[in-house]
Amino acid sequence: MGKVTVITSGKGGTGKSTVTAGLGAALVRRGSRVLIIDCDAGMRGIDLMLGVSGELVFDIADIVSGNCPPAGAIYPCKTVPELFVLPAPSDVRDEVSPYIMKQLVTVLKRYYDHILIDCPAGIGMGTQSAAAPADRAVLVANTEPLTLRGCDKVRQMLCDIGVSECRLIINRFVERSFRKLAAFEDLDAVIDKAGARLLGIIPEDGAAVGLAQKGLPIEGKHKAVYALDRIAARLDGVDVPLDL
Ligand SMILES: Nc1ncnc2c1ncn2[C@@H]1O[C@H](COP(=O)(O)OP(=O)(O)OP(=O)(O)O)[C@@H](O)[C@H]1O
Ligand SMILES: [Mg+2]
């Protein structure tokens, strides 16, 4: 039975989709079969990042309305064997309810080792649907106070719906900018503010995430890939020391 992880943040633009796509590929490198479900109805992006947008015919809403069986809306990523994408609807009005998401993921998780669910920004119904079937959550934040407040809000919402395991990824980290901004004394203060245990830190890495912008897998000799591989191992329960 696959482990279901929702990738969320509260605040928009923190790197949820990029981290989801990168973690998907990193988990495949560890030998897993991985499904990424895009829950950002109306603003989907995972299909573009994983190079399957040209083939899309059906999406998650088509499964729900009976237009196709679940397998009909799941697309294999050609460049990463064992990585699959279930796209969000292109129209926000076709957003799937939390109840339906839970039922659908219960069926799908038999076929994968990991299911990663990408969230929209905010804590509205899209995020609640994405979180409903999750065993655990990963909060993607940077070190700005406003983003960390968003994490706190989303964590409360997750707690309310019964997702109590919550870990933090600090994304786009640049040591020099963090020191210069001086909003927090150190990273411990950032982690305290987010209210979740640290899962890993991904550095700012335009070269690595530029791959996703071109529909290519985030892989190769990049510092963000190194960080993603370590985070993927921790998600699998391997005790990899944090590089703080
Ligand atoms: N580690 C990184 N280094 C450099 N750029 C990054 C990194 N992570 C994400 N980005 C960039 O940040 C921007 C936002 O990323 P992304 O779309 O993944 O965020 P998001 O949280 O999914 O946004 P939304 O809330 O709109 O869904 C993109 O331009 C992406 O390339
Ligand atoms: Mg996104």
C-alpha cells in the first residue's frame, strides 16, 4: 500500500509543484513506483514540468464523472520510468471534493509505493481535497515571516482534518540572503515559527529547476538534486543527517 504525502504551503509560489516533481523523480531513483496527483484545479502545472502536457486528454475530473477509468487519466512520464501523473482539471469549477479524493486515492494507492499530491495555494477546498487522503504532509516554505505564517495556518487546517504528521522543507535557501534579511536569528527560529520538524533544506538552484520549466526531470549533478535525494531517503524512513 502506497504512502500518501500532500505537499502544501498556505502561501503561493514557495515551490510546491517544483518540489513535488523533483521529489517524485528522487523517489523513483530510490526504486519506488510513484504517482503525482495534481490538485491545483485551474492552475495545473505538474503535467508541464514532467513533459506530458502534449498528451493530456483526460484529467481527475473525468475519472470522477465517469468519462474514463482511473488508468485512462494517468500518464507515464516518458523520461522517468515508474513516475506517473494524474493531472488536475483545467477548469477550477471541476475541482474534486475531499470525500471523492479520499475514495479515489484509497483505490489508487494499491498500485504505487508513493503518492505525492500537489496543492494549490491557500487553505481553500482545493487544499482540503488534496490533504483529505494524506497520511502525512510536507510544508514547503522559505525563510520569510509571511510564508511561515501561511505554514502555521495550513498546519492547523491539517490538524483539524486529522493529518498530524507534518514536516518542513525550506526551499530556495540562500545563506547570505538569510543572514542579510535577519528576520530570524537562525534556522532553528524559522523551524519553530513553521511549527513542523525539518525534513530538509533545498538551496536556490536555477539550473536544476530550469529543467522542470522545460518539461525535463530534475536530475543530474545539481545541489538541489542532492538535497531532494536526501529528502526522499528521509521520506522512506532512512536516517540521513540534516545539513544545518
Ligand atoms: N530551489 C529552487 N531554486 C530556484 N528556483 C526555484 C526553486 N524552487 C522553486 N523555484 C521557482 O519558484 C517559482 C515557483 O515555483 P512553483 O511553481 O513550484 O511554486 P508553487 O508553490 O507550486 O506555486 P503555486 O502556489 O502558484 O502553485 C518557479 O519559478 C520555480 O522555478
Ligand atoms: Mg504549484
